[in-house]
Amino acid sequence: MSLEVVHFIADDDEGGYWEVLRQQLLDSPTMFLGCRVQKYFTGMLYNGTIVGYNARYQWWNVVYDDDDDEDNNIYEIIAMLKRYRKNGGETVDLTNDEIVDLTLDD
């Protein structure tokens, strides 16, 4: 099953940055392992790290700093990367040594 590609360019696209990011996520999804993200849960902002990718379902697994985790689709990941960057964070943390490959072999 392939992910239906929807052309996505935000108003704050910064010269195509987010379109390039979307294409990179589609072309090389594991390249983003180790990236830091942010997401709101019940009105609170949580930081997390992309630690895995499941090719079968095209989900990125995020582990939050409070040790909770969840799977996210491409549009959720883009929004989380954007939020982290908007709030002044760097989107890539290459020092993360807890990266897990969640790709299924079947």
C-alpha cells in the first residue's frame, strides 16, 4: 500500500523548505530518525524524538521526553517538525543513540 501524496506547502513555506522536507520524508523516511519534534496533548506541549519508521504502515515512531510514545503519519510528522522549529528548536539531533528500526520484514 502506498501513501497517497497530497501536495503540501504551508503559508510559512520559507522558500520551499517544507515541500522539500515532505519529499525527503517520502524518499528517505529513515533519514529523519533522531529528529526532535513537538506536539500538543491536552493543551501542553511535549518534546520528543523520532526513533523508528515502519515501512509497512508508513508510520514514524516518536518517543516523548516523558517516555510516552506513538506512531505518526507523514502529515503529523511534518506538523511536529514545523512546531519544533517554529519554537526555536533544531530539527535534527544526531547524537541520539536510541534509534530503532521498526521496518517489518514480511
